[in-house]
Amino acid sequence: MKWFLDVLRGMVIGLANVIPGVSGGTMMVSMGIYDKLIWSINHLFKAFKKAFTILLPYVVGMVLAILLGAVGLKKAFASFPLPTNALFIGLILGSLPFILREMKGEKIGWQGVVIFLLFFALVVGLKVVEGENRAELRLNALEIVKLFLLGAVASAAMVIPGVSGSMILKTLGYYEPVVTEGIPGLLKGLTSQDWGLFGHSVGILLPFGLGILFGIFGIARLIAFLMKKWKGRTYCAILGMVAASPVVILMDTSIYEGFSLWIGLFSAAALALGAFCAMKLGGDPEPAKAA
């Protein structure tokens, strides 16, 4: 049962990572598993068996959700934009008590307040400058290097609570080529045996995926260092980014199209469901430790 619940938690993280404006790192915090996953990433080679056992169900859930989300979420957001966003806002709001509990007794001071405000403003600012441009991909050596670097940047944003990797991709014009076309193209090419489409999709996703792995390991080490040195103030930064996430989602005016009383009630129910799921999927508050 625990393994199954961890797969579900991984699916929540994976779905969040393909939605512009929603952070996979925020979902990790909301479910109380952030410290545990950061520890596991940092100790994958030092304590391989323990770290791999912890990470496996989350990775399985994330892969399943990303494949599903790249296809299904596009339809959900097109058909029910406000209720779907409200569900994720509920998940985010459900994380706030956990963060505050982690900050209890930690040194914060006025510096912590400034850090909170700066990181809140950073996340909102990223939304303000979000672009609608779209990159045209031509697979050559330079484009492959760019995809690798984009994967590293996006993965770092995926791990940092409150910062959306998909929003970074959208800002740079690579969200559609990578997420809404690259992933479905891989599946369509495989199922229809269209090997030209399959090869093109692999050419996009392989360097991007390698960049993701590089970025995740790099940022996990940085976060572990910050948590060890300045845990309270690091959580102030996390709290600022998490608190900004619902604001960023609600700034998207397109989600209010076709609003009605029934949609409002449905959205309120989705918000409550998200908060309920955050509580039920909450993991152990204690981080994993080496055997």
C-alpha cells in the first residue's frame, strides 16, 4: 500500500511538472516528502540501495503522469480550466501548514522576511514576463546543446518549490515543441510505427532528458547545503515561492473564460479536494537518513 501511495505521489509531482505555473517542488513540499527526496537524490551513489528504493515508486509515478499529462491534461485545461487549476491550488495551499511546522524554532529574523518577499516577487515576476513565443526546432548540434541546457534549467525549476519548469519552457518558447508535441509524438510514432516521427521525438527528448538528470543532481546538492547551513531562511525562500504559486495561477485570465455559478461551485469543490488530497498524501515529516 505504501508503494502504491508513493506512486500516486509521484504522479501528482509529474502532473505538476507539465503544467505551466505549477511546481513539482511545491507538490513535494505539500505531501511532506521534499527533504526525503532531496536526501535520496544526493545519496543515490553513496547509499544506492536505500536511495533507489525510496525514489523508484516516485519515478514510476512521475513517468506515467508525464506521459498521461502531456496528452490528457491539455484536454482537461481546455474543457475545465478553472476547476483544474483550483485542484492544484488546493494541493499547494495544503502545503503551507507543513512548511510552517518545519520552520518552527528556526532562526529567521528580518532577513527571513526579506528573503520571503524577494522569492515571492521572483515567482510572480517570472509569470509577468512569460512569453507566448514558440521556438522552431531544427535538430542540429547547436539545438541539441540548447535542449540539454534547457533540460538542466527546467529540472532545477522543477525541484525548487514554487518555480515551474514548464513555465520556464513556455517563457523561452520551448513548451509546445518539447511537452505538447515531443512527448505525444514519441508515443504516436511508436504506436503507429512512424519511425520518422519517433526518431525526431527522440532527438528532442533525449538531450532534454539528460539535461534534466544533470540539473536535478546539481540543484539537490545546493538545497541540501542550504538546508544544513540556513534551514530557517531557506524555508523562508520556499514559503515565498509556494505562497506565490496560487497567485501566479490565478493571474492567467484565460482560466476564467465561460465562468458561471456552476463552474464556481465546481472549482470550490476541486479546491477542497486538492487540500484534502494534500493531507492524505502527506508523507513522513522526517527526512530519510542513511543506513
